[in-house]
Amino acid sequence: MIKYFNLVIFFAVILTSQGIGQTGNGGSYLWNNTNVSYSLNDKTEFVLSNKDHYNLQTDRLDYFHFDLAGYRKLSDHFSLGLGLRLNETYKSEIWNPGGAYMFYGVYSGKPGNVKIRFANRIAIRTFKVFETQYTFDNITNVDFFVRSASKLPKPYIMDEIFSNIYSLKVQTIRLYGGLHLLKLKNMGIDLYYCYHLTRPTLEWKEYNVFGISTKFRI
């Protein structure tokens, strides 16, 4: 119990100290995630999600997207998914629409007191003013103390790595540390910090991000 409490404190310190007083060479953001999932049966699930990026330097929303995805469980650990995204990016004083078609392969498991979800995604990203991009993405979630009955917030870590298939270069790296503040049967709330690296050109830009994620299950 003491080790668990110390780890929660460690993650809380990261969330409140990382990025404070540091804007990174690209700036700082507030992100908001909302996720609604519905299980059709024990093998099929649909997820509707929204994400908003608020730029603290320009004091405005500069990106948002809506995703609709469906997943089909093939076994206790493996599932496949299809997704559609609609997004808008604010650039050069106008909103630029885009979208993506996404294909998922997902592994999930609970070794010991840890829950792991490892997803590979192939995405076809379309833009109104840019060429279509084809990316191979990896998204990994690790939740700690999943078998614990404690009511304390439980920590988790996550990474997202997006690579361009044609250029064979990594374009985006996101490293997360967060806390599951509230986890009920049909609702959950997480707070997180994300160290965000991206290179729209040859140079990497770094961002500090604080975010909140709200999840609903119907």
C-alpha cells in the first residue's frame, strides 16, 4: 500500500511540475478528450470520441477532431478495428478541414497487477490544402494497480508514435503520464501531462500539454 501511495504521489508531482514555467520551443497546450463507448455484445464495441487542442500562446482553439470507430474481438487478447475521423485545423487565419480512414490491430492483456493495451494503426489522412498522408501509428497504454481495491487515483502511462509510411520517418512522438481520478462503472475522468514532439519540417518542435479525458460507457 505504501509503494502504491508513493507512486501516485510521484505521478501527481509529474503532472503538476512538468511544463510549469516551461513552454517548450513550440508552446503549451490544453487538451480535452471526450469518449463514449457502446458494447453491442461481448465481442463488438463502438467508440465515438472528440479531442480539442487549445493553444495557450495564441489563446484560441486551433484543432479538433471527431472519431467513430468499431472494434471486433477475435480472441481474449486480440481485436481488429475500423475508424473514420473528421478534423479541422486552424492555420493562416482560416479553418482547414481534413479527415482520416483508420485500421487497427489491438492487443490487450492483464499480466499481474498491470493492464496493457498495444494498438497498431494504419491511417490514410486526407487534407483540403495538403497531399494525402499514409501513416503507421503505435499507441500503447499501461494502467497500474488494476486489481487493487483502493479508492486512490491510479496512475497510467501512454505513448503515441506516428510514422510516415512513404518517407519512413517518425513525425510525432507523445509521451503521457496521468492519473485515473474517477473510475465508475459508466464514467471515468483522467488528468494527464503529455510531452509532445512533432516535426512538420526538418526541425523538431516540442510542446508541453496538460489535458483532461472524460469517458462514458452506455
